[in-house]
Amino acid sequence: MNVAEIFDDVAEALAIMDPKRILELRPSEKMVGRVEALVEKKKEGNISEDEATELEHYLALDLLINLTKARAHRLLAA
């Protein structure tokens, strides 16, 4: 099983729990600000290794949330 399949399985399990609440998930302003700052640092080439890892974690979480929302949409449409 690869990482994409694992994310897909977790997204499906989360979406089933409460699809309507999943669709209401939004990042905090603090989180959005941090991600924007990290992206800007990466664009400028001034990102540290720890910050790059932190950004990767945020992006992985974003992927999981978006997959979960897609599953939730599908469940509510059925």
C-alpha cells in the first residue's frame, strides 16, 4: 500500500463520520499565515530544513483534508 492509498483510506473513514462537519473545516488564520510565510520563504530560497519539513507537513495535511472533503461531498450527494 502506498501513501496515496493510505491517505485515501483515511479520508474515506473520516468523511463517513460526519460529512457535513467535514465540509465546514477551515484552517485558522494563524495556520494560514504560517503557511503563507513558509511558502514565501521557500520562494525566496531562505527556508531552513526544519521550516521545509514543517511546510511539507502542512501540505500533507491540506491534501488529506481536501481528499476528505471530496469524499464527504460524494457521500452527501448519494
